[in-house]
Amino acid sequence: MSRPPRKIVVTGPFGAGKTTFAATVTAGLAGGTLVTTETGVSDATAALKGSTTVAMDHTTVTVPAAPGAAWTEARVNLFGTPGQQRFAFVWELLAQNMDGYLVLVDASRPAGVTEAAGIVATFQRIAPAAPRLVAVSRWADPAGTRGRLAQLLGTSPSALVPCDPRDLAQCTAVLRVLLDGVHVLEDRRAGTTTTDGVPA
């Protein structure tokens, strides 16, 4: 029996690469068409980026599993949130019934890291049990700064993964890790456990 599509939310601060991430996987994986709701920026953030998402990005893709995974492929409905705090009410709407979420962070922007920490805290409140990864771009020293960055973001070091949202292989790898967590949680809720990918 095939599993239903997974709902994955991609969130993060303004300019972190959410729309780019959605565009990359749409172009590189089998699926549908990217729908965006970008508009021009009229406040001080225009110095960083000329447009922003005001409602959501959406795409549907099929993510192939990595070799040895307990699942073969997953159909994913991916929703990208606005990054600006004034659209926070949309975060709650898009988070409803999600299976997991990604928080995108640009490590080269201290202000973006601070904003991301607030987003991590908000989504932790909205969906404390949902699997989560923090995908970090422009991360110059992952080995040396992992602990400090995790502390700043209010998450565990193991939740941090490097990801350039322009790179299909990295985006796919991040989705696979998140989907691993989604499938493990689903099996646990169904009352099954797995050992080496085989139902116990």
C-alpha cells in the first residue's frame, strides 16, 4: 500500500533561500510546477533582496530514497513560508498537519541567525513532535562552529546540516534525512519498530 504524500514545510528568515530551495528541487526531481507568491520589497530589507514571498511557495516532488533506506520513494508536498515576522500568522497556517519541516539559515548573516532562532522557537512551540532539520548555507566552518551555531539557534548540533539551496544533490540529501525521521516517527506511532530497516 502506497503512503500518502508527505507535507514538508520549508521556513527560515528573509533571504535564507526558501524559494531557491523549492525551485531547485522542482527543476531537478520528478514532480509538478513551482507556484510562488513573491512581490516587491518595500522596506529596508530591499537592500538584501528585491522580492519576498508573502503567502507561500508550493511544489510537489518525488524524492527517491537513498540506498538502504526503509522506504523507496516519497511524494512530497512542499510549502515554503514567508520569512518576515509580519507574516508569522502564515507560519501557523502552513504548519497544520505537516509531517516535518526545514529551517533554512544563512550562516554568513548574524542578523539572519538571530531571526532563525526565533523561527526555530516558534515552530518548536507549534509542532514540538515534528521532525526538524536546520539547513545551513554559507557555513564556512561546520566542524569548528557547529556547537556555537546550535546554541545560537536553540537546537541540537545533530539537527544542523550544511545545504546550499542552489545544489540539487544537497537539497535532495536534506529531504532524505528529514523523510527518514518522518518514517521512523510514523512507524513508532503505528506501534512498530524497525531493525536494519526490517519490521520487528
